[in-house]
Amino acid sequence: MLTDVSVRIVLVGLLAAALPGCGALYLAQAARGQWQVMRERQPIDQVVADRRTPQALRVTLAELREARDFASRELGLPDNASYRSYADVGRSFVVWNVVATPAFSIRPKHWCFPIAGCVAYRGYFSEQQALDFARRLRTRGFDVTVGGVAAYSTLGKIADPVLNTMLGYGNNGLAAIIFHELSHQVMYVAGDSEFNEAFAVTVEQAGLERWLKRQGRESQLAQHRAREESQRKYLELFMRRRAELARLYESKLAPPAMRERKQAILNALAGDLRTLQRQLGRPDPYEAWINEGLNNAHLASVATYFDCVPGFERLLASQGGDLPAFYKAAQKLAGQPRAERHAQLCSGAEPGGS
């Protein structure tokens, strides 16, 4: 594990390398935020052994240790210091991501950074700074959404800790997050958020299913599968309406007419989601977005994480469910041009608009 001094050196180095191409103030807040996370981490073994640690947290972290070992032993994920420490950052989310699209496009705006390359979001360790940045984007005509994030990966450059912000997802959700974030250390293509996130979602889902089977939690496994099926139904609705919007934005309609038709499609999507929620009889995971007012940025967020998942699932099946073989096959695809790998894997609407 990196020492405090070496963490500072790494962060300063990243900031210095980035200054020519990115805003110094933005990167300074990122470095400060990352330093806070690293400063608060403690070895999980130490936290569990400490009698002052609340019993519920001790039980959760003890189980998390098992899931972390399972990730490396059974899922072929990196066996390193990541997620073997714990940090309480004193807030409900570790960062807040801003996603933005032009008014007549489903293509998210990208920002470029060291290590991560160009990504389809911009993260802030301060919610207020994220909201302020989002407001400035809106004044420039962008569709924008701001969402709290429980975890992120430094791609193995620094030993990422388990965060208090992850705990609200329950023990199974916490294991899934660890599987997801560790998968970014297996494969990460700079500049292709859709490819990276869908790969991680696929590993997360396969990993959680195997973890629950290994633990003999049949009822929880059934619940997990039911949630996955419900999620697929929601995603189909997003995909269909996103395709409609893509066709609209490629049309020659005048802006006022296009704006009116855009709102009609988004209203229809809100109706679709509410109808499905009633059919399923469980809370709608997208209710907050509906109340906020659906826009292009919401649809772009969904696409980033899920458009390429069916393709990755087919790739995993083609490898007989063997995860290490799947990783190698995915890494081979990662070496192809973006257009080629997306043509093979991604079933969503082609990004439209400017």
C-alpha cells in the first residue's frame, strides 16, 4: 500500500501533468478530494478488530473481506491492496458526476483527464461545485443531470478503499460494487466510457450471481435475478425512446418544432416508466429523474453503462462462462478501433446530433 507521502507525490504528479490541457482549479479540487479519501483509510482488519467500531459495520466489513478474497480467487480479479482498507469520508456520496448533452443530441459531452482519458462525465468531490458547474452548462444550452456516486476506481494506481458511501447498498450491493470497480483494473480503454462501464457491469452481475451461489443464498439469488429482469425491461424503454430521439435529431425540423417533439418523446418515456413501475409493483429506480424532468443527459447516462452489456454477455457466454477467458477476449476487442468494437458489442441507438 502506498504511504501517505507517496500518495501526495502521486497526486501532485497527476495534477502537474494535467495542467496544460485541463482547468487547474478543477484538478486541484480532484487532488484534494482524492487526498482526503486516502487520508481516511484504515486496514479493514484493524477496523474489524477495533471494539469501538459499531457491530453492524464490523459484520459488514468482515463479510466484505470474504467477497474481496472471492473476487481474486474465483473471479480472476486483481489480488492487490485495493478494497482491503476502509475510509469514512463523512458524506453520503464520495463524488457527484455531471453528465451533459447538447439540446438536440443523445451524445454526451466528454472531458479529458490524465490516466482516465476522455470520459462522459465530470466528477466533483463537492456537491455544490457539481451543481454550480451544471448550472453554467445549462446556461449554455446543454441538457444536464447531476448524480451522486458511491464509488470510483483509480485503476489500480492507488489502493482504493471501501467507502462508507457504499454501505447503503447492502452487503450484496457492496460486493457487486467491489467486483465492478476491480474489473476496471482488468481492462480500461481510455476514451471509451461505454465500453469500460458495460464490461464492468457484466463482471459485476456475473460475479454477484456466483458469489450468492457460493454462499448458498438461494432466496437472495432469486431476488437478484428478478431485479435484473426488471432492469432489462426499464432499459428497453430507454433504448426505444433514445432511438426515437436520435432519429428526431437527425431530421431537418426547425428548432421550435424539434424542441416540441423532443419533449413529447420524453413525456412518453416518463409514462412508459410509470406504467412499468405499476406492473412490477415495486419502486421505480428512475422516479427521481422523472420528477426532475427527463432530458438527453439522463438517457446518455443509461446508455453509457448499459448499451454494450448484451454484447459483453454474449461474449462471456461464448467463452463458456470462463471469466479469465472472457477478460482476454474483451482485451482483444479493446485493441480494435472504437467503431469496430462497438459494432460487435453495442446494441443501442447510434449517437445522434452534434
